[in-house]
Amino acid sequence: MITPQNESISLLTPLSLRSSLAFPLQSSRARREVIIGALWLLVPVFGWILNMGHRIVIVHNMMHGRPAWPSWNSVGLLLKHGLVTLGGMLFYYTPSVLAFATARYVAPTAFTSLGAILFILATIAIPGFMSHYCQHFDFREIFNPFLALRRCTQGGIPYWHAWAIAITALLLSLLGLFAFGVGFLATSVWFWQVAGFSFASVFTQRYSLAESAAT
């Protein structure tokens, strides 16, 4: 029987490449949920949204002192949180999309440059709301890009360390393409869980989210 004690990697574990890469694979039930997520990806769009919600619930459980897994218990709950976070991502990327669209008609160089800058800022800021939303599922945490960006800058070196881990995991996940392409379903789920865990670890430790969530 797998118990929480067998899953020693938590949000309070010092961030490292090894611990982050191992997080989604550290027990049989963790690996089982990677496979479940991979199977859901066979359902276009819907499966991707569910996997996003699954990562939110995993982090929420850990912040509240509960085992990360199982977290595929309620499809409705995962869909809700997946849609909420997807809405946040669309909100953050909308300014860059509008800038790129404007570049087709007005000052192409200026608006393309603006779009690129806004896209980069959105990408940097998104982890700044994800982990805080996981804490109490507070919608107000999502739609405040300036606060999210400030949190990321305050994350310092550990935040950029998390980015380095996420990029490394992304590159490693491409190896799944060699398994007739089907393996990429599992490795992509693994990658997103590694990235989500890495950023959640940084912000949980930086802002004591697990401690305040338990109060």
C-alpha cells in the first residue's frame, strides 16, 4: 500500500532539478495519475483543460497538508479550475495578441516589438498567479497581472531556477516523440507537472503559502 510517507518530495523540499523531475514519478499512484492524464489528452482541448485543473488540485492539496494524489477524483472540479486558469492565461496574453493584430495595419515594426514584449511579460507573470490561486481558489489572485509580475521579480534566483528546470523538462519531454509519438502524451503531462511543481515550490516557500493555507 502506498502511503503519503512514500512521497517525500513536497512543496517544502529544496528546489532542485532532481527533485522536480522526480516529483510526478515518485510513487506508483503518482505515476498512475500521469498515465490517466495522458489518456485524457486523447480528448482534444477538454483533456488538456482537465490536466490543467489536475495540476491546480495537486498543488492545493499539498498546500493544505494533504497527499498530492489521488487528484483525479472529480472531473467537474478539475474542469472548473482548468477553465478558470485558462481564462487567466487568455487574459494575460490578450494584450500581446492585440498588438500583433494591430501590427498588420499600423506601424508593423513598433507593434510587433510591443507584442513580443507583452508576450514575454505575460509568460513571466503567469506563474505569479497560478500558485496563489491554488492556495484558496481565490479568483482575485488571477486577474491582477501587475501583482503577479511583482511576485515573480520578488522570487529572485529561485524563480529563474524554476524556469531553467521547466525548460529542461520541456526538452526531455520531446523524447516521448520517439515512442511512436504516443509516448509524448505521457511525457507532456510529466513536463507540465514538473513545471507546475517547480513554480509552486518557489512561491510556496517565498510567501509561506502552505503555512498560511493551514491556518
